[in-house]
Amino acid sequence: MPVGKPVSATLITLHPLPTHGGFMDSHILRKASNRLPELAGIAVLRFNTRGTESPHGKSQGSFGEGVTEQHDLQAAIEFAKTRGLPNLWLVGWSFGTELALKYGFDKDIVGAILLSPPLHRATDSDLDRWVGNSRTLVALVPEFDDYLRPAEAKAKFEKIKHAEIIGVDGAKHLWVGESATKRVLDEIVRQVNPEAYPLPDSWTPSN
């Protein structure tokens, strides 16, 4: 949560595939929670989906192949709403983008931001639900992604006329390196709190 300043927007983050090492501390999500509350007044909610193991412990339940996780997404949204947090956005990364696409289309959110969407579990029928949808949809697609690259992504999302597909030169699926991290966080801020865009390159704590 931002300290001593109002919350401009709220990110509900959905981590990469837990069976391949994804969890709430995956680096982009951890860095978002470290930086964005102070630098952009954005609240960041991170959590492990069912059956996910991390240094904080293991979630109850078992991995549901992206099906039963819809209840985890709904619970996170309800949690944010009970806290009175404003302007809810889903931010999914890899597997997390599948949850956002499959289950976010009718939720009480401003929109969804997709990082490295593989479009494995999310089908054409899931994309159809975003056609004409009032919710914002933005995808950041790495130039050298292992699963879906910018040209393919633009073709896949073409039916969703309001979707913004942003190809990121030089980036890979895991967004390794500070330049990739900063680009992702800048694009998130540009969407959810444009007044704070771009993020500063340095920060001095207040006394």
C-alpha cells in the first residue's frame, strides 16, 4: 500500500505457472510491489494460487490446471473490494494471463494487463468474450518470447479491436534484467496512473 498518499489504482497480480517455478514473488511482481506504491501511488496485491509453494509457505489445495484457480481470482477481487481499494486491474504474467483472459472479462475491474501471454489455456472462445468488452485489455509481448511473439499476438488479438498489443524489442518471456523490468512497470503505470508515467530512474527516501 502507498504510505501517506492516496491509492490511485490497485493491481491484482496473477503469477506465472506454479508447476514451473511461478509464485507471488516472481521478480516482476515482487518489484512491482516494492516500487509502485511509493513511486506511483499504486496498491499491489500478490498471492499464491492454490497448491503453489513459495518461501512464504504452500497454499492450501492443489493445482487446478487453470480451472479451479478462477475461484482464487474471484477471492482476490473480493478481498480488494472489502478493503475499499479503487480502480482494480488484473496483471497476469504467463499462466496468470490465462486466468485474466478466461475469468476477468465479467469481473468488477477496469481492465487487464497481460505480460507474455502464451495463449495455451485461453482459447478463441475466451478471447471472444473480450470483443466489445468495456474493460481495457493490454498485452506486453516480448520480441523473443518462447510461446507467442508480437506478430502472432497481433493476429490472435485482432478480433478485439480495443486491445493494445505492445511488442517489446529485445525482451524474453521472463523479462530478465533491469531494462525489461522498468519497461514493464512503466507500461503498467502508463495504463493505470498516467500522471505518474514515466517512473523516475532514482529515488531518495523522505526524512
